[in-house]
Amino acid sequence: MSTRTILVIGAGKSTSQLVNYFLNKATAENLEIIVGDISIENAQKLVGNHPKGKAIALDVFNQSQRAKAIQEATIVVSMLPARFHIEVARDCITYNKSMVTASYISKEMQALDEAAKEKGLIFMNEIGLDPGIDHMSAMQVIDRIRDNGGKMMLFESFTGGLVAPESDTNLWNYKFTWNPRNVVLAGQGGAAEFIQEGAYKYIPYQRLFRRTEFLEIEGYGRFEGYANRNSLKYRSVYGLDDIDTLYRGTIRRVGFSKAWHIFVMMGMTDDSYTLQETETMSYRDFLNLFLPYSPTDSVELKLRHYLKIDQDDLLWDKLVELDIFNPDKKLGLKNATPAKCLQRILEDKWTLAPDDKDMIVMYHKFGYELDGKRKQIDATMVSIGNDQVETAMARTVGLPVAMATLRILNGEIKTPGVQLPIKKEVYTPILKELEEYGITFKEYQVPYLGYNPNNVGG
């Protein structure tokens, strides 16, 4: 067998375990791994001195550089920010290369479906953690219920990137395990849409963090979930067009959402306009921007009054812990939006320390009818990282991408076109292999609580 070249574009946080997986299998599978990044130093860190690994400088906007790298590859993995995949995808069509990404399928990517099918190429997307492991683990149970003659009534799915209990050292029970900007902007861009007991429900952004659902995970305690932006599109994706309840959400520790709601109400998560003089502005000055003027009252007093926070409310301690009242700490950002200023403040306190461990939590609920009886399966998955570099986030995003890539290369995944991992040929072997890396789901048969026989409320 001649050497097969895997081109990995983008050497970000989630790429490390993906590249390790390939390098570990390089000799047995006859692979050469080329990691391309705008920073060749970052790419070099990932391949190290491995004889089957090579780092190259690759600017995705340099057309000739990009085309040359793609032409020389057997298959391409794009770990770039989602909006840049399309540049790579168009070249993959031109040069007849299959491609894998962990990102949601964009309209531009979907538009390449016909061309990919004509050329027999596989463009596998949404095969990271969320989207990815959520799709595969959900479809495995949904297909099993259907194959046994059951009818799906309810599907709820929650995922969260959190901090492991042993590294949970702040009152928010949270640290950044992923792109901090995405955390600050979460939930913006339209109301959250879902369906509950056959009734369409909408939660506007300004109320999103006050409508939460509690979740209990054995051995890890209580969590809360808030709604993701659009759950309804998953009806057709999962073949659940006539389902009564469909809800997808994000997991946090209990109390996080109530405290985060303060920032939303104050306007601190707004990214639509820039503030004046943010380079020299203190944390305290930033907070004061959003409070009424008073010639006598302190920032603390104005905030308590404005938000009606009682003296013994833990919310206050959470704000104090962020050092947001500090008059000496400067933002040091030029022409920043409120969201960017808030991100800077939070990064001070919520960045993982070198020996901190992150934790991924996933929770599915499947309600169904079988032989005239209503039943429910709850499935949970918890994955804990090793340290700040070998994170659970990198593991759960990178490994499924790597496993899918190798299976496409070996002809085990055959269906061409732009797709996500909801077919048995994809999810069955990948979920089985993920178990070898400790990524496993525990299933529980629980009473079905979702059905309201008298249709009261709604």
C-alpha cells in the first residue's frame, strides 16, 4: 500500500489529540500526517519529531499555498474556524479530495453536496463533540427504539464544557474550556426555539438564562441546562418530524445562569457597538458605564440598587470574585465592544491553570411509546481531561474527527456527499472505538414524565 497523506489544516486547541491519534496509527496504516497552520511553530508543536509527521506554514487565504497542500493530500481535515471551511471545501471539489470537519454544515457547504456526490467525495461535517458525539449517541438509541417498534415522543439533549470537580475553585463553578468569545456571545442572534408537548416555545435572549432545567448526573451532582438557539431543525435531521417534545440545551452548574443573566440585563454581552477609551478604562469604570449617574452613590451601591441584589445573596460574592469593582485593573483593549471587555475581565479568573482539568458532560432523554406503554431512557456521558493541554474538550472533539477520517480513507464509510454522522455505517464503529478512550454512555430506564394526559397547560 502506498503512503496516504492526511492534511490537517489548523493547529488550534482541539487539534492535538486528533494529530496524536493519526501519528499513533501512522506506521500500521501507512500514513503521513501534514499539519498546516498560519503559525508553523504551532503546527510543529503538534507533530514533534515524529518521522511520519510534518509541519508546514499554511495561510488558508493564500490560494496557491492552499491549493498545493490540498492537491498533495489524500484526504483533508479542516480544524479551522467554521467560516473558513468553505475555502478548503471548494478546493477539495476541484482536486477530488474527501474532507472532514467538526463544524455545523453551513449553507455554502450544503451547496457543494451535488458536486461532491458527482465526484464520489465524502464531506463529513458535525463530527466533533457537539455537534458530533451528540448526533451519533442520539441516533444509536433512536434507531434502536425504532427498530424495536417504538415511537419517539420526546428527545432532549444537553452538552456542557465545564471544569472538573477537583479543579472547580470559583463560585461560578466554571472555567473556559473552549473559545471564551463563544461563551460570552452564547444565545445571541434570535430567540431559542423548541417544541414541548406539541406546543412551539420561544425564549428571547434577554430571558434565556432565567429558563433552566435541572439535571442530575450520578456521581457528579446537580446541573442546569438552558436552551440552545434552534432545536427545531433537528426534527428532520433525526427523522423526528412528528415528535411532541424536542429540546437541545447547554449544561452549566446550578446558579451559573442566574448570575450570567446580570451581564445580559446590564448590556455587557453586547457585541454590536464599540466603547470609547477602553484602552485606559478600569474594570470598575467599565461596570459603571451601564449604571445611572449619581454624584454620591458608589458603584457598589448603584449596582445593588439597580439589580435589587440582597446583602446575603451569593450573586454579589460572584461579582466580587471577578474583581469587577477594581479601579486599578485596566482593560487595555483598543475600541472594544462591551462583550470583548467582559471577556477580558472573565479571562483573568476563568482561564484553566496548567494542572486544571476540564470536564465534558452530555445528557440525553429519550421518551417513547412501545406496546401501548410510555417509557424513557436517560443516557449520560462524563469525560474528564488530563491537564490544560490534554483536555476532555480536545479529546471529544478531535477523536471522532480522526476516527471518521481514517474510516473514509479505508473505504469503511462509503456514502458520498455533504453529510453529518447519523448513519449506522458511521456511528456504530466510531462510538465503539470511542469507548476504548473512556468516552462511554450510561443508560438508565426511568419513568416517562413528559406526557401530559389531560393536555393541561401547554
